[in-house]
Amino acid sequence: MRLMLDSRNGKKRDITDKAGLLLLSLFLLADSRFFYLCPLPSNLSGSASNKLLLGIFAIICVVGMSILGNKFKLGHYGFLIIGFYIILVIHMIVIKKTFDYNIKTIVAYYLPYIILIMYFTSIKLLEDKENFIEFIKIIEIIIVILSIILITQLYIYNKYHRIFLNFTLSDWYTIYHIDAKGRFYSVAEGINRVAIPLAMYNFYIGSKSGKFYSLVALIMGLLNVVIVDQSRVYFIQEVVAIIVMIIVVYGKKITLNKLLYSLIAITISIVVLWSKIKSIIITIIDYDGSAYARNDAIRYYLDIGKSYLLSGMGVAIPDKGSINYFLIKGPNGVYNYDDIGIFGVFASMGIIVVIWYLIVTVKNFLVSSKINDTYMKSLAYGLSSIMLTGLGTMSYLDSARIISLLLTMVVIECGYILDKRGKFN
């Protein structure tokens, strides 16, 4: 009788887990609005940074996962997320009064932050090792399909200047100059940013066939950064994460042969990617126009932000022609919060949220350091390094990257839980 009950409970849990993974998959797909193939109402589509649909899916998925039995769990980040929501509610009230935004505007710009509630049910689902590995495979599949679609779209755009996907271009040059070669900014953000270290991890631990699929996901994710997004800083972050992971895994096992092979691989990579590397060097030494614009934006926001020290100026961007448009976008209307990392957080949400963000960044490393399994530790440190290296340029509180923050916390937390239970032994 007991064996029959255990068997029934096992089957019930198996069905529950599959249903939970299905909901989680739908949530991940909603980040790219189902590969940008699904036509949606204008308030749910538009630019790739519009994550209103993702916020709605987060609510649906959390309710669904709760019904399935995935109870809320706090973990290391739970109180930080709760604290963030308390700060956010106060912030929204202050911003609405200060800038007289209507409720629709507040909902549109602030609802995406609700996705962090997925943390509480996701870690409960993914603290099972099989579910955790399945979750990584799902992300690999998503990123391969998304990369193929986006690269195909970019090729068609550059050759025929046509868009078949459902997003609007954020780069004004590609919009107004019909002969321009395009870049699709922010469509390859979010999940892609986290998928590259995840694929690297799965490559380490997978079977022979599993390693092949993970390698494909890793390469496609990097191609997304280089070809589609074309952000030099983004590329640097991912390369740094990969290097960090390699150091953690092989740091104590480096031999002369491995060192020689590594130097040969690095030399070949430098030759093949020299034009991209040269462009990156220019960015670092601050000679190109984008770096100057970024530095000007930082100076502007640090100066104007003193008047809004506690609350910031809000994440909502007023319509052009509004009395507050040039206050938030700068005197020439070209500055963006999402280009300047933690400085954008300061300008938009105030010093308290900056402190919160720094605490989360430090927490990532502290939790990662407690993981004993070498491969899981490498993944946790890799994810932590991406968030750290983006402090000055790419904040995870930007709407396009908020899912990166969620997934970083979920993966590090689940890695810690599984490690402490001895699941990697």
C-alpha cells in the first residue's frame, strides 16, 4: 500500500513539475514576445524593451505555479526583492505626484518589475536537479531559435530593408536612412545575456550529444551579441564571464600543454576578430562618439540627480514635447538611462535603489563563494561577473534586462541549494 501511495505521489509530482516547467517556458518565451513572431496590440508590442506582456505573464505564471503546489520560498534574495517592492511602491507614488503621470503610464513603465516575483516560485521548482537541467535545456533551445530568427531578420533588413518581425527599431539611423546597415538593439538582451554562461555550464557537465547542443547554443548566443546587438561592452561582458568560468574550472589544473593550446586559440581568435577587438579598444580608451555621449550623459544625470536624490526622476519617459521630456532626456533629448548602468539607476530611481542594487551585486558573489561544486561555482561566478562588469554601462534594472536579474538570482540560489544537498556529487 505504501509503495502504491509513493508511486502515485511520484507521478503527481512528475506531472506538477512538467506543468511548472511549461509555465516557466511560456514566461521565458514572453520575454521575446514569442520570438517576435506573434502580432500583439500596440501597448504590448512596439520596441523590444516593452516588457508589459512579460509582466502580465509573470502574474499568470506565479498564480499557476502556486496552484500546482510550487509554494513561495525566500532563499537568499527573498527579503531583498520584498524590500525592493516596498521601495518601488513609495517611489511610484512620489513620481506620480512630482511629474503628474497618469495611471496608464505608471502601469506601462513599472509593471515589468513585477517579474521578480517569479523568483519565489521558480526556486522551489528548480531546486530539483532534473528540473534545473531541463530548465537550462529550455533556455538553450529558446536562444538557438531566437538567434536564427534575429540573424535572418537582420540579413533581410540589410539587403531589402524589410522587417517581418513584430518590433520597432530603436536605432534612429536605421529608421531614417533606408540604405543603412542596421543593428537591432535590445532584442538580443535579457535571456541571451544569461543563456551564454548557462550553455557553457551545460557544455561542461553534459553528455557527448548534450555538449554538442550546448556548444551550438553558446555560439549562437555569442553571434547574437556580435551580429545582432553589436554592443562592444555587451561582448566584453560575455567574454569576461567565459574567462571567469574557465579560470574557476581549470585554475588548479593548468598544465604547459593546456597553456600552449590556450595561447594558440587566443592568437587565432584575435586574428579572426581583430576588427571587433580594435573597436572594443577604442571604446575602452574613450575615443569614439558613443563613449563621449555616455560620459556626457553621466555628468548630466549626476548633476541633475542631486535634486532628486531619494526618488530619482522615474523610469517613465515623457512624450516628446512634454514639459519634462528634456529634463529626463537631457538638453538635446538624446540621453538614456539604460546606456550608463548604475548612474542611470541613480537618475531614474534614486540613491536608495542604487544601494539596493550594489547589495544584490555583492550578494551574488557571497552566495557563489559558498558553492563547492566546481562547475556550478563557475556558473555562479560567471553570472555574477556579468552583472558586476555592467555596473557602469548596463543596469539589470533596465526593462530589457530585468529578466537577466531574475534569472541570475534564480540560478545562483538553486545552484547553492542543490550543492548543499549534495546533488552534484
